[in-house]
Amino acid sequence: MFVRPGDGRILEVNRTATRMYGFSADELKTLSAGDLRVPEERAALPAQMARALESGIVVETRHMRKDGSVFHADASVRGVDLGGERVLFATLRDITERKAAETRVLFLNRLLKTISEVNELIVREKDRGRLLAKTCRIAVEEGGFRMAWIGLLDGDAGEIVPVASAGVVDGYLDPVRIHIDDSPLGRSPKGGSLREGQAFVLNDVETDGRPVPFRDRALERGYRSSAGAPIRIGAKVVGALSVYGSEKGIFTGEVVGLLEGLAGDIGFALSGIEAEERRR
């Protein structure tokens, strides 16, 4: 697209630009370059245009389509002469997929570090309460989750009760009990998954069509996705590890597999603590 430097008005666009933004060419010509950026990145535009006129620049920015959706763009901008006027010529590439791939790799690396630190903790920490509390803290600080909690099974009640947590909790866990028996209270999606010894995944708290207990309470605290994995001693489910993300769609198959591995490590540690208690 061609842009006037002074006010950033869009002078001309090609057909690819109209497809990228969802506006017609005539609609784009009523806008400025700033109108296409997310609000928090508009303040930097005047200085960037000035530098582009002098020597050209390449910048990564976030842009908005007509429907309000956001995408990452790699913009190459330089000054050119157009009809006797010095204007800016900008070439943009949609790099949303590349940025998403980079984010996934960083997230997986953080999870791998989380598992490593928890395993180091298991070697030296033999107190059950401290082990579970520190595991939740590591999941939040290293894994980047908004909240993490661990619950253990109360066999008499047939429910998993929170015993440790970290992150943005704000009273969310006060009423939380996950029934994993076959009673009506145990037939929630999460309860059913844990009863069957499987991970539970909720990649969009707001729009998931399944009955989600405490949905409003979760959204109020910024939880946009969640996942849980059973903690076992032997073949028996004795608890659950639950984590919550501030973004939707983060619990891919790779992430869930790592969470299941982490829950398995916790189960192994609890088994060792129980064995030591019996020996004593």
C-alpha cells in the first residue's frame, strides 16, 4: 500500500491488501495506517514513518481486520516518489502462523523446565504438603499458568479436595469439589475424565458447550482455558493436577502429554512418601 507520511492516509492498495484486511479498496482509502493497527501500537507510528522516509525500516506489528480480529504482520516500509509526491510504500506479510509456532515452542520449553524443576524438588522434598505447594508454585512461575492446584481424593466422600494452589486463586477453590464416583455429582466432564483415568481439557472456558461448573467464577479470574490430569499411585487415581491458562486454545496434545507426565511424577513422589511413612 501507499501511505501519505504526514497524516498516514492510505492512498492506494492492491487486491491482496483488501483480502488481508477484509475492507474494500475504497474503504481502506478512507482510513489511515494507524487505523489498521491495534490501539496500543499506534503511538509508535509517527516516528516509524519518519525513519522509513529517511532510510526504510522493517517492523513487526499487530494489525486489525474489518471484523476486529488481530493478526501479526511483518512490514517493510520505505520512501518512494509517486506523482511528484514523496510517500511511503509498505509491503506487509501476515506472519500469524509463524508467531503462533514460536509461542508454542516457548510454551513447551517452559513446561519442560517446569517438569525438570519439579523432579529436582521430588528428590529433596519428603514432606507431602510442601511438595504439593511448591509444585503448584513452580507450575505458575515457570510454566506460565495463571493458576495451578492439586487435589487429593477423599475416599469416603468420593471427591477430590484442593490441598495446594498457586497463582491467581482469589477464593476460586473455596467451593470446588470434584466428584469422581458414579453419583450424579460425579458425572461432570472433569469428574468423568478423572474417574476413567484420563486427562481433561477445556480450551475455551467461555464458549465450550459442555456443562462447566463455576464458569462465571473462572472468567472473572481471567481463566480462559484449563486442563487436568489424574495423579495415580499404582493403578488407583488418588488426586488431580489442574492448571489454568489466561489464553484460549493452549492445551494442545503435546502440552497435555507433558501435564500427564508431570502428574505421573507427582504420583511417584506421593507413593515414595507413603512407603516411607509405612516403613517408619
